[in-house]
Amino acid sequence: MVFEAIVFGVIVLAVGYWATMFLMGRRDDVLHGKFVEEEPAAEPPARFMPHVPRARPAPAAPQPNKDSLQALLTVIKRDLHDAARS
């Protein structure tokens, strides 16, 4: 009984939506499902760009060596082991 009521409600909502779109004059949307019309690609307008000094890129961060990564892995393992015991 509840399932039939839900199906009936969905159908009523769909018909109501269709009728509303039809009455609002959006017949193409109702009949063909074209809800968004593509706009023709327009070239961006040319605009004056004053000279702005550009910032230099930040120097690359030094790559961590193998010992520091190993130490970090050891700390993480110890923390996980402690957390598992708690």
C-alpha cells in the first residue's frame, strides 16, 4: 500500500512538473528535454593590461632524505601501536 502511494506521488509530481513547464512556455524543454541551451562561444573582449611585475616562483623545497623518512615512519608505527593498545 505504501509503495503504491509513493509511486503514485512520483507520477503526480512528474505530471505537475510537465504541466507547469508547458504552461510557462518551455515546450522545448518538456518535449525534447533541452534544459540548457548552449551559447555560442564568444571571444573574450580585449582589454588593457597594465604592466605588473610578476613574482618569482618560490624555490623548490629540499627533498627529504631517506633517514628522515625512516624516522617519520618509525614514529607513525609507534603511535599506531600505542593507539591499538588503548
